[in-house]
Amino acid sequence: MARHATKIVATLGPASSEPALLQKMIQAGVNVVRLNFSHGVAQDHIDRAAMVRKASKAAGREVAIMADLQGPKIRVGKFANDFTMLVDGATFILDAERTELGDDLAVGLDYKELPRDVKAGDVLLLNDGLIVLTVAKVKGEQVITTVTVGGKLSNNKGINKKGGGLTAPALTAKDMEDIKTAMSFQADYVAVSFPQNATDMEMARQLCNVAGAEYRHKPLLIAKIERAEAIPKLEEIIAASDSIMVARGDLAIEVGNAAVPALQKRMIRMARAMDKTVITATQMMESMISAPVPTRAEVSDVANAVLDGTDAVMLSAESAAGKYPLETVIAMSEICAAAEAAEDVELDADFSGQSFKRIDQTIAMGALFTAHHLGCKAIVALTDSGSTPLWMSRHRIHIPIYALTPNITTQRKMALYRNVRPLLMDTSIDKESALKQAEERLILRKIVKKGDVYAITCGEPMGAPGGTNMLKICVVGG
């Protein structure tokens, strides 16, 4: 297995629901398993979450579980023949009142608000932008369009409006039920689809915390950036979230393909600067759904996301429904490792002109700086909440960060942090015993050997959250 600092998110689906295969995928480099709530019923997700925990235990590596909410169903309805062929120049009606199945002239809508969200001249993109309709006029509940780019339109395909402007709320009644399901198995992350502002994320957090209260669980929240409206509000959305996902599929349809690469870089930079994590998603290894090797363009895409500083790269259909889920994870691990080896470390530039007001944050930065200049083999953080390793992970360094925590929830959440390897260890014991035990862990895992130098951070008294106040440089056997 190629050692990689960038984390891999894999979506669970029919192709990866065999426990033995999932175990191999985790051993090959999967750090976060995504459960897509757009498919299946509550019990499916509960069963899959249990399988993930079991496979993770068998693989000897704790992974995080992400519950990805469906969000609003901005889709067309169903057709009598399951699809229609739209011809360029033809008239086609999207009818919010239609109850019968669709035909060659019209189709019903899952999204009933469409007639109020559009006007003549608006451009609608269906089926990931493969079909383009221009609105001719709105007549009552009917959106009458002219087919600009035709093709095959099948049941329940998605609708986007070019430039954004659909009013669908980020959280639906289904999402609220799904949050309760996700909390029942203590999902580590909850991803919110189509948030438009900070309020959407704050509402989601409140719902998660209420649903999680009986399990004493508070998940971390991921904002999926996929609407044009989210771009001007990026800073407030990031501030209200723990992580963001660069959801390049829907985003590209709304803002145009050409705008996405620059937006991706901007989002990754902004999230890291605000001490949040970031996932880059959609079509990263798309060809491996049906091919055993990626294209050169896909290799470059994954490598560029790594060089941009993303915490994680994500697989969707490649791992959920593709022919080669394990091979895809292996290939992605190798690409991440190779890109990381080529990265420049610019810690000195990172810290120039920066000031830190918090003691624990200053210790975290001091550990990075010292470890880099001393050539330490590892940085060890004894942590309860995971804050110190998160701060460390916001800076590029080629030294692995080992986060030792007594809290399994913290361990799982840290599975997404770039360059952080979370391990479970009782840190409530006295300081000297904890430091000795930490070194024994490193030796046992062949991370350090006699004579090697490593840095370690902890708090006095031990086990107090937010209490990191000590940095120690150790020589193994010294």
C-alpha cells in the first residue's frame, strides 16, 4: 500500500457492499466511507454503517462514516416508456401539475416550484448538462421550453438553472428523517447538499445535535458547494461548517465547466486558511467505472487536487457501482503518494507575519516548525478534541503527524485530516507514562528506531480538552 497523506473518501454501493472487499479497500487506503442517502431506505444505511465498522475493525484501521444527505429533488418526473428523445428545436413542456407519466411532448416535475423560479430566456440544463432547454414562456404551472441541445431524457433526471437561482431549500423533510437515521449509528460527518448560505448549515447543525443528543453524539458538518449562489457566500458557509466539499458536478453545470478549476483552488485555499478541511469530488477516476486503469487526465486531476492542498479526494460511482472498486482505490493511493512526494514545504513562509493568540495553537505551530528544521521522523500529538492535529494538518510538511487520543469519536473524525494518522490511546494516565507509551507505539509500528528524533505535544494536566501547552523533542532510547 502506498503511504499517502491525502485521504480517500469512497462511496459505498452495490459494487462495494461485500464485507471482505470493503476490508481490502480500507487496507488499500480508504479513510472515509460515504453513505449516499439519495439511494436506499433507512435500514440499508444502518446495515451498511454496521458493516463499515466491522470491516474497519477487521482491517485494523478506524475509518470515518459520512452520511451524505440527498437534499432537494430538483428533477423531472417519470416517463411512460422510461425515457423520451428530445429533438433540437422542438417544444417540450415541464409541467408541475401533471400527474400522468411523461411522453414526447411533456413531463411532470418532482420539483413543483420550477414555474416560479424561471422566466422566458432562462436556460435549463438537464441530466448533468447533456440536455439544454431554453424557457420560451411560463404559463400557470407549465414551463414551456425550446430544446436547444436534444438527446435522451430518462426518468427523474436532475434540473439545473444556468447561473443558479432555484429556490429549493437545502434541507427537506426527507433529510430531517435521514439525519435521525445517521445519528442512530453515530455518523462522524454529515454532508449537506445545496446549501446557499450559513443559515442552511446552522439549521443542519441544530437538527444533527438534537437528533444526536440521546447518543451523546455531535457530528462534524460538510457543506457541499454545488450552487452558484454559494460562491459569493463561501466565507460564511465555510465559517458555519467543519468541512466543505468541492462538488464539481452540479457546480460545473451552474457556473460552467471552465470556471471550476480556479474555484476549486480558491475553495481549498480558503478552507485551509480558516482551519477547515476540504474534499474534492466528482468524476476524479470516472473512466475506472468500466476500465482497470485511469486516464492520464484523471491522474493529473487527482494529483493537482493533492498539490492544491485538498484534505481528501473522493470516489463516487467508481467505488459504488464500478467494475474495479479496489483497483481504483489502489490507483488513487499511488497517485496521491507520488504527488505528495513532489510537494514543496514552505513552512517558514507560512508563519512569517502570523501571530497566534492561543497557547495550544502556538504549541501546534511550534511543533511543526521545530520538527521541520530538526528533521524529526514523526510529530506526535496527544489530543482529546483533535484541535491540535487539525491545526498542524493545515500546513504542508513531509513529516507524518500521529494523533493519539482516548476518544474513538475523535479518532474517527481525524480520519479526514490530511497527513494525520489517528490512533487510540489512553492519555488520562500520568504524563511520563503517556509519553513512554507513545514512544513504544512509534517503535512498535516501525515509525522510529533508536537514535531517531521526534516531537511530541501534550497538555498538563493530561486529558483536559484544549489544554495542549507542552512541546517536547525526544530522541529514541536517549
